Amino acid sequence: MYNLSMNILNLPNYNLSKTLLGGQAFNWDFIDNSYYGYFEDKIIKLKELSSDTVEWQTFPEQDDFEFIYKYLNLEIDYSKVLLEINKDMHINSAISKVKNIRILKQDFSQTTLSFILSSHKNIKAVRKIVKDMSIKYGNKITVENRSFYTFPTALRISKLNENDLRNLGAGFRSKYLLNAAKSISNGDLTDKIGKLNADAARDHLTKLSGVGDKIADCILTFSLGFYNVTPIDIWALRVLSDLYNLNSKSKYSYLREWYSSYFGEYTAWAGQFLFEYVRENYKEIRTP
DNA sequence: CTCCAGGTACTAA
DNA sequence: TTAGTACCTGGA
């Protein structure tokens, strides 16, 4: 299935565009028909050769297929996911219109720091600051004569001061980012977070200043591998109120539990499908 | 120019 | 516990 010698991956039913550029990750650029992702210690290149084959490479250390496999979350049985979440006409429409959006499994530090930056910003603005921060504080890696910059480690960020981050455009998030970077690079948070269940992990995450319910659920879903939850942002709230007739003034915890119990084990995928679906079709879906 | 953004912390009741 | 509000800055 995976032709490693040619660095060609058979990847059917995997919407790279919506998965990499859709808002669960902010560290991808689409340049000259290829996707380039930047991480703490490497750059990934993915190029679609056809609808179901992808050429891949890692830099500077080449051929790190293990990283690709984990990051793209290829151990997930995607057809099973679709069967499990396809509960009604709304999610069915979302699945057929959005097509093959997947959940990534991302690095804990990078995910946490990126989502702290995402607070009260639109996706394009988040992508910009993540890139600016990488250019300024990451390491340069040259790929095919083009410069890319790694996402800075928590340790690197922890040594900056609040003004450095404000100059970068992080605004009121600067002190949150600094504080989180210190907690992560200390090791005390990072060591235990992977061993906790979802509720315990959430409790620890929301103790970080700048991490509330929504960002904690982003980290649970997009990094820690808890798929029974999905973050309830402004778009998920529109899903719940406009499609499922829930009261939009309900408490966050109530809405999250509704989502989790309705869609079950693979709620995270349902959340991503419905998120994209409502974003792309809001005018038609919206109840007046 | 203005309004808003994949929210969160803070304050007052 | 709940409701209201400020917050940096860059898109749209």
C-alpha cells in the first residue's frame, strides 16, 4: 500500500486542502502545487500526483515516513469513521459536500501555542502570525532553493519577553503564549498530559492562562487523540443552533456533551465536517 | 473608516 | 453562577 522507495503514498479519500489548510493546523503553505508544512524540527512536502496518490518528503532528514504516517493519522479506519458518524441528513450532506476531511495528529507544543494565538483571530490572521513567529524565531531550512522556517520550540519562546511577542503582533495573547511556553518547556505539563483521560487533560489545559474550553478541546482533538469531542467555536455553535435546534445560549459543557453523545466515538470528524459545511454554506443554512 | 475575528479573563451583580 | 465587557491587531 505504501511504496516507500519512491516516496509515493497511496492516499485515497484524503482531502489534503481542507485538512491541512482548513483551520485545525496553521503551519501549511500551498506553493507551486505542493503543500509545505513547518514543524519544530522539520519541513514536510506533500504533492498530489493524482486524486489518490501523493509524493512526500521530509527535510532536512529525508524519508521520515514514520512522522508522516503519524501526523496524517493514517492508522485511523476512515470508512469506519464515516459509518459511525453518519447519523442524519445534515451530517450526510456535510460528508458528501465537504468530502474527505480528516483529523490530523499534531505535536502537543505546537498545537497548544498555535491555538493560544488563534484566540479572537480569523484563520488567515492566525496563519500569518504563526508564520511570522517561525520566520523570526525558528530555524531556516532550505528546500529546493526556497527558505522555510521551523516552528519555534516552547523552550525558544519561553526565553522571549512579552514585548518581543507584542512586536510580532500577538497582542494581548503575548503573556499567555509566554506563560504556556514556560509550562511546556518545564516538562511538568508535557510529561503528564499524555497519560490523562480527556476530562483530566482538559482540566490541566484550562489552567493555562489563555486556554479556555474551546482551545482546550482543540488540543484534545487535534493533538492528544481524543476523538469523542469536538471544539465548540462560533461555527459549531451555528451548527447546533441552526441545524440541530439547540439553544445557542446553552453552556459550553452542555453543548459539548450533546455533540459527544450524539456522534459518539468519532465526534471529532463530525465536528470538522459540519464546521466546514456550515462555513461554506452559511447563507443557505441559516435560520432567519 | 468600521466592524469583526475558529475566545478568554476579569468584574460586578 | 451568570451576564457584560475589554482586549491587540489584521482582515474584509
